[in-house]
Amino acid sequence: MANAMLKIEDLESGYGVMQVLWKPNMEVKKGSITSLLGPNGVGKSTLLLTVLGSVEPWGGKITYEDEVITHLPTHKKVDLGLTLAPEGRHLFGEMNVHENLIMGAYRKEALKSINDSLDLVYSLFPILKERDRQRAGSLSGGQQQMLTIARALMTRPKLVMLDEPSQGLAPILVGEVFETIEKLQADVGLTILLVEQNAEASLNAASYVYIMQGGQIKVQGTADEIKGSADIREAYLGM
């Protein structure tokens, strides 16, 4: 794929002696929303954590903007513009919204443009601006999810990996979160790698889709190709 921003080749990793990733290959094109789908427990989150460096790769190769970053420490990957909004909303519950956002801007580059970043996230998530002095732990689930994404944006990323952004949200909020994801790509020009259980919302947002099973990529194609194949939807996505 021409102008791939992130390229994953034959990636292997796991926990202890348990191998989770069995040589998946993927490419994320610059400026795209690329979706990684599949049921729970197939290795999607492990793939994101391995790309970020929180889980050490056992084998294979990760290339970002034509630079091999396979074994680069996490903070150096973040410095290059790669970031992860993890599942489960890892916020500082006792701190307010504003303080949580400031914690996201710890990179030297990010600190320089902290006010611009705040303006950006407050324009994307007006509710966070309204609640900026409220404790993060007292926000609703949907607002906490927005804050998790907003905090990841404070690092001034070029590529953001979103892990299950709609997890545990009411359907109306799922729509809002996906609208924001599409806005990040269209208006802010971010490249997005999206891991998501909600196959339908993902297929509507993404341009290219990979489907994972058992730590391997089983199917890939444009969102339209996947949507158009009843066999693939039934076999892998339960749709």
C-alpha cells in the first residue's frame, strides 16, 4: 500500500509463555481510518499495546513513517507522534477534567502548544469545556470516554490508536463518539487505527478493514467490500 504511515509485518508477541499474536500483517494509510475487528480475546488490544511498546514484540517488524520502530521505547514512539487511547478509560478520577487533559501534554512538543491543544479538544468535546473543573471520576461513562480520547489528543499525535472507544456506552453516545472519530480524521487530519467491538459503526466510519481471529488477520478489504459480503459478515462479525 502506497503511503502507509504504519506497517506491521509478521508481528509476534504475548504474555509470559502465552503467544497471542501469530504474525499478523497490517498497513494503516496516512489520513485514513483503518478498523481492526474481531471478537473479544483474539489479540486486538495486544496488537495495539505491542505497536506502542507496552508489550515487547517477540518477532516481526513495525515501521512508522518509514522508520523501523519495532523495539523503540514507548515514550520515543509517543515523541514520534504515535499514541493510544486505551480501553477502560484510565483516567485520574480525583483530578478534574482540565488537570487530566494537562497530564496528556507531557511531551516537550505538546507543552509548547498546550493552549492550542486545549482549544482543539474543547471544540471537539464542548461538554468537557463545560465540565472542565469537575472531577473526572464523577463524569458519565460517555464523558469519561470523550476525556480519554481528548487526553490522547493532547500529545499532539499524528496517528492515534483507539481501543474500544464505544465500550459500555449507550447507543446514542456510540453515535456521538463515532462522529467525533470521523471529525478527527476529516477536520484535524489525524490517521486513526480503530479497534472496536461495534462492527456496524466501525464499518461505517472506516475506509479499510482488517478482521482478526486467533491472533492472525483472516480477512481484509475496503469497508464496502466487507459490508458487501454476507459470508464474511456472518462468519467473522456475527452480522
